Amino acid sequence: MNWNTARAMLAGGAILIGLVACSATKRDAPEPESGSIRNGTHTRVIKMPNGFRNIAATCEGTTGIYVTSRGVAETDPQPSSVAVLPNDPACAR
């Protein structure tokens, strides 16, 4: 097998993997069981003006966890975001 044949096979494999990945159906994660849910401390929601995503914030010990709200799929397909801040001053209280 020469280099051009190997390269063509690799490209074909990459395209096939891409097509399979694109055809996969997105499924939501199952709801967590009540025994595995942990409520953070200092939980709050920061309300943003229209057109901007709200932010939910909570603490797990001294670690701050910030999550943006999800958009509406038809008008705002962007996923929500998560940021984790170790030793967050807001969680030290």
C-alpha cells in the first residue's frame, strides 16, 4: 500500500466517522435520583437583561460553580456554560 492509498483510506474513515456522529440522536441525561442530589450553599441567580443569559451560582465547599441558563433551541441553539472557581471568595463566607 502506498502513501496516497493510505491517506485516501484515512480520509474516508474520518468522513464515515463524521457522518455517523452527525446522525446520532441527542438524548437528555436521566433525572438524578433524589439521594444523589447535593444542594450547594449561597445559591443565587443573577438575572440579566433581556437578550442575555441568566447565571446561576452556588458553592460546593469553597469552590464556586457558575452556570448560564440554556437558550431556546429554535431561537438560540447555544448550549449552557459551566465555570468552576476553586477558592471562590464568595464561598468563603
